[in-house]
Amino acid sequence: MSYRHNMQLTPERKLRHFLSIEGLPRALLMEILDTAETFAQVGERAMKKVPLLRGKTIVNLFFEDSTRTRTTFELAAKRLSADVLNLNVKTSATSKGESLLDTLRNLEAMQSDMFVVRHQQSGAAHFIARHAAPHVSVINAGDGCHAHPTQAMLDMFTIRRHFGQFAQLTVAIVGDILHSRVARSQIHALTTLGTNEVRVIAPKTLIPKDIEQLGVHVYHDLDEGLREVDVVIMLRLQKERMSGAFLPSENEYYAAYGLTQARAARLKPEAIVMHPGPINRGVEIASSVADGERSVILEQVTHGIAVRMAVMSLCMGSHHATQEAEA
Amino acid sequence: MSYRHNMQLTPERKLRHFLSIEGLPRALLMEILDTAETFAQVGERAMKKVPLLRGKTIVNLFFEDSTRTRTTFELAAKRLSADVLNLNVKTSATSKGESLLDTLRNLEAMQSDMFVVRHQQSGAAHFIARHAAPHVSVINAGDGCHAHPTQAMLDMFTIRRHFGQFAQLTVAIVGDILHSRVARSQIHALTTLGTNEVRVIAPKTLIPKDIEQLGVHVYHDLDEGLREVDVVIMLRLQKERMSGAFLPSENEYYAAYGLTQARAARLKPEAIVMHPGPINRGVEIASSVADGERSVILEQVTHGIAVRMAVMSLCMGSHHATQEAEA
Amino acid sequence: MSYRHNMQLTPERKLRHFLSIEGLPRALLMEILDTAETFAQVGERAMKKVPLLRGKTIVNLFFEDSTRTRTTFELAAKRLSADVLNLNVKTSATSKGESLLDTLRNLEAMQSDMFVVRHQQSGAAHFIARHAAPHVSVINAGDGCHAHPTQAMLDMFTIRRHFGQFAQLTVAIVGDILHSRVARSQIHALTTLGTNEVRVIAPKTLIPKDIEQLGVHVYHDLDEGLREVDVVIMLRLQKERMSGAFLPSENEYYAAYGLTQARAARLKPEAIVMHPGPINRGVEIASSVADGERSVILEQVTHGIAVRMAVMSLCMGSHHATQEAEA
């Protein structure tokens, strides 16, 4: 597995691709957060645009639909002044029977600089990065149940803005840990950044075996797990899981694992509530909590643009510097 | 109803949203026309772009398909150097069960500056404006049978370019007044701008009750209604009305309410013929009239870009000025 | 037919539209290649953008799906800093029953400067150019079985980059000549540029009658036809031809007309292999040949951007100069 972790880095240990949090050094995660801080200020200006990636071509290569994630990457790219190409690969390139690698080779030949990849299969972004030309960076915008690293980093950015540090925090992730690429990336980010305690809270059927090896504490009781936490991250419940053997009814789930008004009221005064969106009101979280004072859900969306701008500019900067050094 | 009218204006009575013509003061309509005049000149230059909205994000939020209207708003935004995001909300955001308000909150959190809204339900743009964040302007690109104010203003622009004034004009609107958001907005614009006489001409089944209260004269006979008019505005006949109880056959409609060559020939020499498009040739208007000397239909399309640029830049200018004053 | 050829040229014999290679003078083809050479250098820079068409509006008017061709035109336009509008006309404009000419008139009224047209019917781009307003240029991005002139010019560009001349070359085009707009445009380009010998190689059912009149030599035996060639251009086999009377099975076709490893090995040492893409591996070309040392298939894709930038800027430059002279 180690080649996977290192392929994200240049020999100088700068970001070349951004595929998963796993294996990235703490200093690099801090560099992403620090860079995002400068872009967050750009977003607050009347003129929300910088010429950093002007003349670059960024391809949104979406094998799985996601208007929201595509939109945030598109906005991030445009605010960096890059040219953006949206390709819904599901419906287009392979309709003439062309292979994935031929599609990639063609986009590379068009002098694309970056692929933002969303795919329903775990490992797809790594596969594409492994076969990418030297002048192309790959950013994972979510692959199967594996990873969603920009989501995790925007969550870290939001936590740092509120608490300024990770070392004294207890963070709980609640919901379908088993199928969540978001949770997996969050756990790696939180532990790498030195979070005091990371908890995962879910019914047994929704917790992967051996997850303690990632350095987390497992709780099956929500009220117990929420005691003394500083950050609660609620995961979206994929309703399609309901039909299977994983879950009881929506009502029973809400009673046992929903962040109700009563539960939110028992949190520490300064605790914040997060959610990657889109939220299912009344399924995993009460409407009043999602819209309440503790909720930082919309801040997460705002920070998502800044963090994606940071990751894009760092990837582009590093590998171009490398190419010049080699030339 | 009065809060609706005022919510379009800042305390300084500048344009904050553009939702309907109803309730807007004459001076403001004139300001839109004057501003559009400067943008019309931009469109005639080899370099059809100004940096006015550079760094702004404009979202085309279309709940109802309309390639033509979306295209004109997209071009208007690009010629103002804004970044444009096209969202077909019908197929995307709500597919994961997210509510309209959650979609809006997310787009606002992405620091969008303006929503251009098209919706099949009357009142949708007002609803969105009422719930919009302070930094967002809303432009109504057509809501149900209610209003289509940018269409009305491009029509006013076209009339003013030809006659220079409204006070001595007689304007007739012909066709399905009952279901037409275009007609409703045109009537408000024409009366606010002090048009001498506004006529609506249609069969009884296609005229709303009490429409005289808007200050128009009703005619059921086309030949009578067209006497001495300076401007004829033909409405598009929605063919789906044919199947209901509203209308006789297409041929009978054309005979009674179509702008035939013979009828066009009897108009005053300087009279002009308008149509919001797309036209049904041989249904509500003869091909030879649509393409003839009196027709200003394509001028309307050209003016549509300039008027939309004017409305966008006025909304953006006013509410940003307000925000700065508050800051 | 002669009006067709001349309608591509201004009175000063500059490029006004780009519809087919047929009838274009050699000097003009050379000017396209020379201009593309400068744009190829732009593509190799870190900043792949020039402000040449800033403020211009280019409409991709695609009546037939083609993600790849649309993408290359979109990138070419964006790298020239133009604003691009993508219209999938199949699904949009005509859904309200509007005629093609009305759609064109409307896009012209929006002050579009250029239409890039792809259509399933031969002659569609000529038809549109014949009816276009004076301020609009039309570029044929493929019409039926007729022409695909930008594809032919990127092929010429690739050949010239490898050999520096055409006068001493033997070029073979292999495959479904009968239905190929690419082959037709390539033949005209090669003969106009003074290629020593142009061969077409295909079964009798896939060769148009009287093709020798275009100045080519016909071969039905691939091994014989490939002797002493400098350039082999393999055409994509449209699999839908298989079901008809034109062709035997895929395997038989590959045995008789596929560019196998063995056949490629018998080519002259400096010979190159081309393909317009997307390739059918193992149908018309062996995978090892497509990815092998002789293959310049991906270079063709890269050159496609530069050639399209050249054609766009030449068309735009010439007819604007003409318009100014007339003004």
C-alpha cells in the first residue's frame, strides 16, 4: 500500500496529487489549511477571483453524478481563473466504446493540467493518478467507499477556525461509518492532526471490523458517545441502506442515532455540529439542530471552496516546479 | 401585497432584486432603459465585454427548461465578466431529497452573488428573494403565469428606440393574455411608463376577469383592436391550450386572431410588430409579417442582452453599495 | 458547386468560413498550418491562453453528439479567450417547434460571432453559412459523410511536423472510405498540398465509385497498398456498418484490413501511423501499433487544439477586417 501514499507526493514531499489523507504528513495538512486561510479571505472580498491558475485547464471528470461537489470544484477553479471542462463520463466518452485509459490519454493530449475525479468505485482516483501523464495532477472528489479527502480537509478547516487546535478536542463521527468515504478520510485527518480523541458512533452493522486500529474509540450508544465531545459530525444516512439488513426503520434510527434537539441541548456549551450535506432533516439530524446555533454546516460549504482552491493551487504549484527543475 | 413591491428596492429606492414590474417607480424603469442603452453600444463593438462584474458569481437556477432565456442571461453575465453557473434544478439538487431552501442556503454559502430564477410556479422568485441572504440578488426569469419582467423591459427598450416616448403611443397585446406572464409584465411596464393607451385583444376565454383594473382596454375583435395602433405585440400561442376548452382549432384561431399579411398591411405606416419568441409561424403570425419590414422581433432579442446586463449590474451595484454603507 | 467553394473566402481570398477543404487554395492551407504552428507553442507554455478573441462569442451548435470534438473546439475557443456557448440543438431549440433558421437568426441577434456546426446531414454547415448574417463565421465540425475539414488540417499539421513537406510523400488512407467525411477532407488536403501519391485502401464495398477522379490510387489489398508508404492513416470502423451488407465479420475485417503488428513491422523505418480516434483496438488497428513507436495518434489530438485555434482566429480576423473596410 505504501506506493499509494507516496505517489501523492513529489520527491520534495510536496503535494502532486490529492487522493487520500492516509499517508500524508501532518505538515502538509497544515500547509493546506494555511493556504485555504488565504483563499477564504478572497471569498469574502467583493472581487472573489485571483489570477493564479490563469491559462490552466482543469477537467471535472465525473463518473458519478454530484451536482454539489462538481459545483464547488467548478467555482474553486473559476475563482483561480482556470478554464474548466465538465465531462460527465458516464454518458459520453465510453459511448463510442473507448476505454478509460484512452479517454485519459486524449484529455492529456489536449494539455489538461488537472483531473478532478469522482467515481463510484474505490481506488478509481489512484488508478487514474498511477496512469496519468507527468504534467497532470489528479484530485479525488470521492471514490466509492474509500476516500473523500477534500471533504475531510474542509471539515478540519472548519474545526480549526472554531477551536484553533486539535490536541485538546474530542470529536465524534455519528452514522454509517461502514459505507462512508467521508468518515474514513475524516478519521485519517483527525488522527494525523493530533486530535485528542476520535470517536465513531453507530450500530454494529454500520461499523467496519477492526476500525479501532485507526486509533478511534467505538460507541454503540449515542448518548454515551456524545458525552464531553467538542465536535459532532453527523453523517448523511443513505436511505437505500434502509431496505437492506443494515438498519431498522427510519424512525427507530432517528430515536437511537439521530441528533435530536434534546441531545444537542446536552452537549458542552461550546460544542459544534457538522454535516457534510445534503442533510436529511428528521432522519439523522433534527431540523432545529441543523439550523441552530451550534450548527456550522453552511460554514463547511463556504470553507469547501477555499480548501479546494488551496488543494488545486498546491498541486499545480508543486508539480510544475518539479517539471521546471527537471527541464 | 405592498411588501412584495418594496422588497425589490433598497431603502434608497435602488434596485435590489428584479422580480416584477408591478410597484416599481417610473424613474427606476427609465434608469434601466438608460443603462441598457450604454450596454447596447457594448454589444455593437468588436470587443463585447466589460469588466463590471468580474469576480462575481451568477447562478442560473432553472426549475423549468428554457434554452433561449438561459442563453441570453448567460451571455449577459459573461459580457459583464461574471462567472456563471448553470444549474438545472429539476434534475439535480432535489434528486437527493434536499429542500429548495437547503439548496439556496448552500449556493449562498458558496458566495454566489445573484440567482437568476425560472420556475413553473407563480411567486417562486418572490419566495426565493424573501429567503435570500443579504448578499444575494434575485432576478425573475419567468415564474408561472405571473411575471417575466426582463422580457417586458426589453420590449420597452425596443419601443423607446423606435418612438422615443410612450405618451403618444397606442400599444396592443394580442393573444393568450390569461396565461401570459409576458403580457402581465408588459401591461405594468407600459402603464408605468405613461403609455397613452394599452389594449389587450383576445377571445373571452383568454382574458382574465377584471383586467380593466390594470388600466387597459379590452377588445375581442382583432381588426377593431388594431385600428390606429403604433405597436402590436403578438403573444406566442401555447399549443397545449388547444386541447382544452379555451380555444377552437388552430385554423380558426389564425383566422380570428392571427396577424395575417392583410391585417399587417392595414396598420399605420410607422407601426411596428413585436413577439417575445419563439414564434409559431402561421399560428399567431404570418411568416411574411414575422420577417417583414414592420417586424422588430430580432431587435428584441438583441436588446434582451443589453437589458439583462443593465438589470444585473444595477442590482449588483445597489445592494453592494448598501452592504458597504452598513459595514 | 463553385459558389460553395468561394463562399468560404472573402473577396481578398481570406478565410471567411471553414466548411470544406475542397476549393481552398494551397496558400490558404499553408497559412492555416503556419498559424497553427504559433498556437502549438502557446499550448506548450505554462500559461496556455492568448487574448486574441476576448469579447467574442462562439457558439458550439451540435446537432449530433460528439463530446470529443466539442471539447477540442471549446478548449480552442477558451484558449483564445472567447466566450463559449454550448448548445445541444437536438434536445433544446427545436423542442418548441422552432425552425433551424429561426434558431440561427436568434443566435445571430445575440451578437454571436461564430458557429461551430456538427450535423448528421451532409451540407448542413454550407446551408448554415449560406444563410448566416455578415458578422458570423461558420466552421464545419463534421457534416454527414461530407467533410470534416479541421480534422484533415490537424492531420496535415502532424504530417508536416514529421516530414517538413508533402511533395515526396506517399500517404495511404485505410478503411471505410465510402462513409468517411474524414477521408474525403484528407484527400482534398493532401492533393492540394502536393502530396506525391495518395492511396485509398479498402474492400470494394467501402470505396466510392469514381474516386480516382480525386487523384488517388485505389488498392483492395492492404499489404500491397502499404508498400513504401510514409504515412498510414487508419480510419475508425463504424461498427454499425457490420450489420449491413458492406462487411464480413469483425475478425475477417481485421485479418484483411487491420493494421496488425506484423504489417506495421513491414513499414518503412520512418513511416508514421495516424488515426482520427476514437480507436477500436483490435478492430482496425492492433493495440500494440496504436501505442507503438510509429503511432502519432495522441500528437494528432494535441495538434487539433492548435489547428482549431488557427482556423478560428483566421476566420474571425478576415471577416472583421472586411466588415471594417465596408463600414
